[in-house]
Amino acid sequence: MTIPHFIYLHGFASSPSSGKALFFKQKLAGWGIALYIPDLNTPDFSTLTLTSMIDRLNEVVQECGDGRVYIIASSLGSMVALHFLDRFKSNASRVEKMMFLAPSFDFARTYQRKLSDEELARWKSTGWLGIHHYSFDKQFRVHYGLIEDALKYDSYAVRFEQPLLIFHGLRDEEVDDKQSLAFAEGRKNVTVSLLDSDHLLQDQLNLIWATAVDYFDLCAIHSSKSNIRVQILDLSKSEDVDRFAQYEERFLDVLEEAYTDRFFAREVHIERIYSEKHVVFLAFVEGTATSDLIGCSYIRPDGKRSATAVSPNFQGRGIAKELVCASLRVFPDQFSEIYPSNERMRNLLASFGFHPVTSEAKLRAYLGRASLLIRSVHNQSGGVVYKRQSATHQDIEHEFILLEHPANRALRGRANWEAASNV
């Protein structure tokens, strides 16, 4: 699989340096994927039109060269992407999937409604209106041709076949979420996920990213560049228990190399995986003997990620990412305890959209019976830190943070759409 081209389209009065643009750029970079972020203030902010923005996107797709294209678009950028599909069908055929954030499907009328009758009349008569540009934090004169041009485009008449995932905030005061619901009605290729957020969706970016990893199938892209094979064994099945026997000692060796304290001793690992019937993930280099295990992880049936380890000689080759990829196909919703100091694992899980649990009540709900072993809890920037005992060595205590992965909850968004459409 060749790496597809990812393009991010910013909204009105924004720029390539917007917070969401930089967020997705940084996240995709963690997967070795570049993000194209064209400046849609073309030819400049004062004289831009929707048509000029669509033309710019067409140029960018051509500049990308051959290959598939995935588009992430915010607000007015979504309308640009939509009408690019309609106007430039040859280049648009390369677009495989799209994700829209708080899309403005009816920009001209939405913006007109924000103005008083006097402001709108003055803009139309003089030809210019002062509009604040958020990225530059200053006002610019913008010509009325922007509205005249945008009124020529009917988003609801556009038809396309590509999958589209829409995120829209229920508290969006800039663009009503009913625009997204109306656009999705009758379109089986469009899913709307309504979130408890505003137009910027900043407080939902972790959820959006976790969903994007699955939606754009970043694991398949990563695996296409890898020579790692992952074998999955479910220890609730007797045949898999028998198959695991040949790997058990090497499995424990790899874990022992990674976890050197008694909290994660060999006997702790082995007692866990058999008593709680974990699913085990074993990593091998393609073309080597099956006994040459180089990485492993195991996960409890409820999605608790118990341990992940890669042999020191093979670290830095994306093997842990392959293990997490494989596990997310089995357990889309996961949670994981890690040491606060384990930045490497924290960054790896963050690249998939894992984020810290910030509520003590949620923490205890995730841990279940293990919450009885918690000895202290305190809030720290970005999450809850807690100290708990080992179930098998109760003289040992360690501090942990808990990370959760909410993927696929947003992809269940059509239920949200149906519920909202019946309100």
C-alpha cells in the first residue's frame, strides 16, 4: 500500500497555522505521514472567493502527484472540499475519504445572518466590510464578491460516493449542527457524530483523532511499510493455550527485559495471562523462525492493556506500534495503566488517540476490583495520578496514570444523527 496524500483545509478567517491544522500535522507526523495545509486565503483574504479556494485545492491535489487523497476540512474548508468534488471530477476521483469538522455547507447565508440589516446593506453598497482574521488577530477589508460568489454554490445538490465522516458540536453558535444533519439525510455514505462541544471542537480533538486513526486506517498504512508479523492468541481457547506453550519462555524473557521490578515479575505476568484469560499478541520479523519472538503484549478481555514489550535489539522499528494496531482491531475500546515517567509509551499511545482519564470516578470504574488496591489519588496536569499495590506483592506500590482509547464511539455517530433528527 502506497502512503496516501493527506490534505487539511482550514476555515474562513483562518490559516495553515490554525490550532487544528497544527494538531493534525503533528499527529500524522507521528505515523510518518506528511500533511499538506494549503493557504486558502487566495489570492488574499480581502479578495478571496469560494471559487478561488476550490481552484487552489485543485492545484494542491495536482501538486501531490499520483496516489490516493484523504481530506480533513474545517468549517468553510468543508464547502471547498465538497465543491472541488463537484467541479473537478477527474482529480476528485482520487479522493478516497473525507472528514469534516463543523462544516459550513451554506456559508453565504450563514454569514449574512450574523450581520444586522444595516451592516449587510452597507457591505453590499460599499463593496467592503471589516472582518477580523483570527490567525493575524487584526481586521481586513473583505469584498462583497465573497458572498456573491458563494451564493452560486448549492452544497445540498452535490452528489458523491466517497465516505464522509462529520463531527459537529451541539453548542456550535457559528454553524448550526442542523446543517450537517440536513446534509446527511438520505446519504448512506455520510455519518454525522454530534459532540458536546462548540464550533472549534478543541475539547474533542482526542476523540476525533482516535476515530481518525481507525477511519483512515493508519494501521494498514503503517503495516505496509513494515516487515513485522503479529500473531494473536486468545487464551480463553484451549487450542490457543496449546499453541502459546512454544512461545511462553521467550514471551516472559521479552517482558522481563522491559519490566525489571517485582510489580511485573515473570510469575506476575504468567499468573495474569492464564487466570484472566488474556489475549496475547506476539510480534515476529517476516521470514524468521517463529521462535524468534521480538515483541509482545497482552490484553484482558475487558480491554485492559496489561503489558507491552519489545526486545532491546529491535526497539525503534515501529514494532510496538504494530502490536497496538493489532490489538485495536480486537479491542477498539481499551485502557492502559502506565508509569507517569514512561514518556515513550505515553507518546506511542497518544499517537493512537489514547488520553488520560481525568475523573477519579471513571478511574475506579475502569479498574474495577483493582481499585481496592489504590492507596492514594491526586490530580496532576492532564490527568489523575494514583498509587496502588500489586495484587501479588502487596508490599510493593507504584504510581500510575490511566489512559483510555475511545475509538469507534464516534463512528457510531449515525445513531446520534437519528436521535437528533427526531428531536
